[in-house]
Amino acid sequence: QVQLVEFGGGLVQAGDSLRLSCAASGRTFSRYTMGWFRQAPGKEREFVARITGSGGSQYYRDSVKGRFTISRDNAKNTVYLQMNSLKPEDTGVYYCAARISGSDDYNYWGQGTQVTVSS
């Protein structure tokens, strides 16, 4: 069982930066691929980024490439999402999620943190 708690959301202006953190419980954090997702009002939840258990590979949705960076610290059981050059369309509730490396499904989800980017 993995419990996830996100931190770091807030209200910022376009062009600003935010760093989200997601703290995970458990002693096998490095076995999990970690992902960040977001959901804007009235829209479906969408993939933002993911990072493999070792941290060696990262993947991003096209609209955030070059602006967002996902990273992890396995010693601290924490995954981060550094968001730079934020745009109003980045507004939404951001969720972190965990899946066993090699699995297709994310089994564990955090409660979400709100990110609002004003123009």
C-alpha cells in the first residue's frame, strides 16, 4: 500500500514558476514509476509527466516539454514537478500517482493540489 500527499500548489501569474512535491509512504518507493496528472475544470484528467523508479527516464506530454521537469529523490520518498513559464492553460488540480514499474495501471493516487495560473 502506498499513500501519496501532494504539496506546493497555489495561485501564480503567467510566466511564474511553481514546484510541486509528492511525498509517498512505504519502504519500496524506488519500485514505483511515478506520474503527475492534471484535471482542468470541465475536462478529463490528463497525463503530464512520469519518471521511472530509478529516475533514469522521464516522459512528458508535448505541451509541457521544455517547461516542466519531473524528478525524484528515492531517499526521501518524494517526487517533484518543477513547472516554469506557467501558462493559464496549465491551470488545474494536479495529482501524483504511483504504479509498479512495468505495470500499465496507476494504482495509487494523491488527493490533488490546485494550481491556478492567471493571465
